[in-house]
Amino acid sequence: MKILLVVPNIEGRVGSPPFNVALLSSFIKNCTEHQAKISDLTFYKNTWKQYLKNEIENEKPDLVGISVMSFDFFQALEIASYIKDNYCIKIIFGGVHAILEPDEVMTQNDVDIVCTGEGEYVLKEILDNNLNCQEIQGLWYRDNGKIIKNKKRNVTETLDTFPFPEWHDFELEKYFLVNNNHLTLMASRGCPYSCTYCSNHVLNKALNGKYVRFRSVDNILDEVGNVIENYSSRGFKYIYFIDDIFILNKKWVLEFCRKYKERGYNEKVKWTSSVRANLVDEEIIHSMKEAGCYQVGMGIESSDDFIRNKIYKRNMSKSQIMNAVRIIKDAGLQLSTQFIIGAPFETVETMEATLEMAQKIDANTIMFSILMPLPGTEIKKICEREKLVEMNKFKDSQVMYSAPVMKSKYATSRQIKSFYNKARNYQIKKYVWEGIKHKKLVFFWDLLVFFFYLKPKYQLEMQNAFKLTVKKYVMEIITEPSTSCRKYSFLSSIFRAVKRAC
């Protein structure tokens, strides 16, 4: 049998090709007797229906699988509706939103099956049984109009048993143009912390078995060698480890860094990952730097201790945050920081203090986002209790799954929007000065190339301007430090990338 795995990105937000879909496809191809094909709609914003039509008619799948986050649930439903209107094919939804809201997903008539846990072995058994879902653990399905809820399935605890993800079905050259030649790898699954805005604490309760699991160091390093061998010719240069907290297990991290160097990968492929302030220490950060890490991302969320620790339950002090910043900067690593505004008890003063903290830290990359109450999370329950969301929107249209909360108990929607624009203007000014520092007037030429050529050609968003200018300059320096003194534009390298992408 054959499954078509659809990436439901019809808004065309370009980041990195999804790791989970690449792994599912590889698992079906390498660990079963069935076939899998990925249909990625990311670069077909205006023509996705025709593209998907061609894919279905060429591949003739027996089953269509769509992995959904809360952010793209609406898009996935629109895709499912189109498929059902034109073809007689069963559709299965999986992913975080399906796990957390299976009742809601099963109310959608266009969805035949819901995977309520990790999907690899579930898909195998569905295909092995010719789409007969009876007794397959980890599934809900519709039988003659009745919803059947099978037992939960335990998670796979030994991650080394999975094959390496395959990226051949993705238009990597187009992704690499925007994400600066990064591929995603994942060394672990799960997170032990209970941050109220994050789905992890809900997934931990929803899934059966050990939630936090690490691959062996040798297994993940073998995958690094695999991507170097198979994807360097297509433009791959850097690794982005998408683990929730890459440094969660200190012993594992130090072994990884030592062996990464022993294999000589530190000279071949630089990488980036996430850290947590209370886990950062000099030994870890210096080991990562020596092993080829060029940047770490760190969630700070709020300057206010009450919001950060009582509302968001981050459980980290301001001194831990600033100490982590010092260690990271002293080691010469790039730093990316994330902040969330719009907490239930946010005030204009706490938002302003958070911006002041961001300015003081002065990270290389700064991201401000407005709180989004994800399904099942503790923060969503607080927002509902404080009447900060319109309940009918949760019940009838799921609009709050794709739009952030726009008011708090002490800050109006207008005040939050105003502050968000202020923070955004700070970011833009910072990046403009960075661009001028790196390339002087050439930076403005590169912006013109983005706005009048790359943006319309690939239907990119405004925020991609940073990735295709300042971020690319930094990556040039990381790869070849002498480029920081060069006087020419990176325009020629862009055109080479465009040629590959076309």
C-alpha cells in the first residue's frame, strides 16, 4: 500500500522542512513493505490545489496522512475538505493537535482516522491491515458513523531503532535559500519541565510510557555523517538541533561534543541548538563551542519574576538568566532569545521591563511573540478563568489556535498591539544597524534584491529579509571569517542559490 504524507503549509511560511514527516516517510520506506511519498505544499501557496491534484493522481495513494500542529489545523482541514470533495481516499490526522484534541478532530467529517500518539508503528499497522483500524492501539476512527476509540499505545522508548529521516522529497534548494542551508536533526524526544504555555506538560500526561528519551550519541553522529554524505551536494551546510532542550543531560552533551570533534565534524558542519538558562554552565558551553556550535537559543519569556515563574512556571531566576548570557557571550557563541508578552496578568510596565531586559542582553537575534493559549495547556485554562478569551471561539471555530490572546487582565488589546509594534521596531532598527555594520551601503542593495526579486518570486514574508541579509552575513563569517572584511555583496551567492532552487 502507499501513503501520501501532506505538509499542510498552504500559508507558505518558509522555515525548515519538517523533521517528523521526513522520519515517518523514511520509517515506512525502510521498516515496512509499503511505500510513502511526501507532498510538501510550502512553495505552492497560490497553486496548492493543482499541485496536490497532480500528486494524488500520479501517486494514487491508499491513505493520506496529515500531521497537524494547532497553528496549521485550519489549513489541514481545508486540505482534507478538498481531497474528500474530489477523491475517495481515507485521511488520517496525527501530530500534536491530534494527540491533544482527538475529540475535536474526530468531529470533522473529512477526517476518517486520528492518531492519538506517536505515529510510526501506528501507520505501519494500518497499512499492514489494509486500513482496517480495529484493535490497533493509538487510533480513533469512524465506523458507520460511530467513533471508535482504541486503547492508547506506549511510546517507543528506544529511539535508535528508527531509521534516519529522508529529505529527498523536499525541495531543499528552496528551503536552503531562506534558512541559510540548515537541516534539522533531533537527538531526543520530550521535555520534563512544565512551562504553562508549552504543550510538553500536556503531552507528558497524554502519552503512555517514558516521555523524555535520548538517542545514543553514536546514533545521532551516524546521522550527521549521513546528511553530510547525501545532502551536501544539494546545499546542506549547517545543522539545527530541534530538541526542546539540547543540554538537558549534561553527560550526554559532553560525550556528544567530544565524539563530534573526534569524527572531525566540527570542521565540516557547524550547528545550533536550544539551551535553558538554569542548565547552562561553562563546561557545557565551551564544549559545545569547541565542537562546532555557533549559536544557542534561549527562552526567557519575561523580565518579571512573577510572570516568568508563577504564571509561565519557568522556574529560573533573573541571576541565572544573566549568568547564562554572560557564559554564552564569553564563549563567543551567537545568542538567540525569545520573549512572550500578553500573559494573563501582564501590565504595560511589565512589558516595558521585558523590552529593557532584551535591550540589556542585546542578543544577536531577538524574538517577541504574543501569548498563544494552546489546547490543554495550563495557560489556556488561566486565560479562560480570567475571561481573557472568547469561549465561543474555542468551541466553534478554533480561531484561538491560530491567533494569540490580544488582552490581559491589566493591559488592553490596543496596549498589547502598541507594545508589540514597539518591540518589532526595536528589532528592525537593531537588524538595520547590524546590516550596515557588516556590509555598509551594500546592505541596502541586498534588501532591494530581497524585496523586488526574492520576495515576490518565492512569496516570502517580510521577516525573511533578516534571514537573507544579516543572518546570511553572519553565516558567511562563521563559515569563513575572512569574509567579514570583503567589500562585495553576497548577491552572487544568492543568484547561485536561486539557480539551484529553480
